[in-house]
Amino acid sequence: MSKTSTLQKTFRRLHLFSGVAVISLSLATLQPAYASDIPAGMRPKDTIHSIQINKSLVSKKNKIRLFPDARQQVLFFSANGEDKRVYQLYLFDMDGRLVSQASIRNRETTVLTALSEGNYLFEVFTDDERIENGHLVVR
């Protein structure tokens, strides 16, 4: 994917009148479409451009998915396992404080927003049993 394909193009037309003849110029300004396209020194401080997930414990019976969308600055949480199960996701900062919590049913997806830069620990439970855990890095 080329750099120009990820850039939005904005066109402006300028019309210059010189006597009877009309000269038309097109100017294209390139504006970044994503935070990662902005040079590092010019990014706003609150822009997230990387979310990494590392699992330590992985469930064999339940398919738990945590997947980021750094462009929208959110984290998706979904579960696929036994019917009528409820899954809880707990997100902790490195001091052990609960930062975020989400509950979903089997075959549902939810979105966690307002993630700040930092390192987090996560745990996923169902029926009071920890089925997955790991580390999350938001940059």
C-alpha cells in the first residue's frame, strides 16, 4: 500500500482572471488519514497508534478474542464458547487498580474505549474461573 493511497486528497480550485483569458489551477493538499501517518513530532499527545496484546493463559474450551483498532483507539472483546455463558473482562493498571470492566454473553462483542497510554494486565473469567489472562500495551 503506497503512502499516497492512505492519504486523503482535498482539492481546491483557484480561478485567476487575466483580461479575457481564464487560468484555472488545481492545488492538492494531502492530509493524513490516520494518526500513524502524522510525523512523530506533530502528533497530538492523546493519540494512540499502537495496541499490543500478549496472552499468558489461553482457554482451550472458549475462544476469547481481544483485538485492537488503534485508528479508532478502541479494544474489542468477544467470546465464543458454551451457550448461555457470561464472560467478564477485567483490565488493571500496573499498580493493580481496576481500570475497566466489561461483561458479555456467548457470541457477543463489546468495545472498550478511553484507553490511555500505558501497560495493563487483563483477566477473563466465566463462572468464577479465570480462563485467560495477559498483558496489554497501549502507545
